[in-house]
Amino acid sequence: MNNYFITGTGTGVGKTIVASILTEALNADYWKPVQCGNLENTDKQIVRGLVSNSKSVFHKETFLLKTPVSPHLAASIEGVEINLNNIEIPYASNNIVIEGAGGLMVPINTKGDLMLDLIKKLRTDIILVSQNYLGSINHTLLTVSALNVANIKIAGIVFNGDENSETEKYILNYTSLPCLGKIRKEESLNKEIIIKYAKSFNINLLN
């Protein structure tokens, strides 16, 4: 089985949408290790509401924190200790799509562990979400560089937002990474939209 960790160039770049599409496309399970804030409508609940297949299992978060800030601060405020040793991929007989929180350098705890350290521990391939905005080339290349330095395999990039063909072309040429799919701005999201993108994604590029 192959597990994929979805990270992004920052917060709010579309990781949850991409997680929904890939969970649908791969008939995979879904897991978000650390959820901060919005406990009445968590990312797991959003993904579950957008996925149509009956095979996917939506695994319980390891840490569920109510404060909508970075994990290290939310845990500190709520008197919780986030220890990487306590975060293990759930047992499953299926592929698992794992969604991170924020970007690579988001602190997980006050000991200095970052989201990057969690990725290293879980030993999964990365799917990188790059949103098209001014500065996205810089943020995307920095993220790819950090993953390369850490010897973490990147399975591919997903572009989100209004199309910018020159930016996308430059990123792909510079990194030599495959494009797994592109998501354009949608007025609303529903199961039909997710199915549409699931059919369009190049999941054949995933091992």
C-alpha cells in the first residue's frame, strides 16, 4: 500500500480540496494527524462530505485542538503535549491520504519539531499543493528545496487557483516534477465537482 502526505506552500492553499479529490480518485482512506480550530466542521468532516465512494475510511485525528492557531501554540494554550512518538499512521488495508497542517515549517510543539519532522517520521511520499498567487514560485521552490534536502520523495504537484500557465510551467521545469492535476476556482464545492477532478487527475503517475 502507498500513503501520500499532502502539504502545501502555506495555509489556505487548498490542501483539503486536494485531499478530497485524491481520496476519491484513489478510493483511499483519509487521516489528518493534527487539527487546529473549527471543531464543528473539521477538515475530516469536510472531506467525508465531499467523497462519494463507499470504500474510504476517515480515521480519527491524533490531536484535536480547538484553538485556530499553529499546532504548537494551540497545544500550549490547551495544556496538551504533542509528541511525535505518539503520532502513528492508522492501521489500514488501504492507501491513506494524509493531510498536514499549514506548510512544512509550521511548528508542531515547543520542542522545535516542525511539520517537516512529522513527514520524516511517517516516511510517506509528498503531494505538494501550490496555489497560484504572486510569490508562489518562490514559496513552491523553497518548499521543494526543503523536501529535497530532507531526502523526501515528492510524487507530484497540484496547482490550485486561477490559471497562470507561465508560473506553472516555470515551477515544473525547474523542479522536474510531474503535475498531478489542476484545480480552478469553483463557486461551490460538492461531490460532483470532486468526482470531476478525480477523473481528471493523473493518478497513473502515482506509484
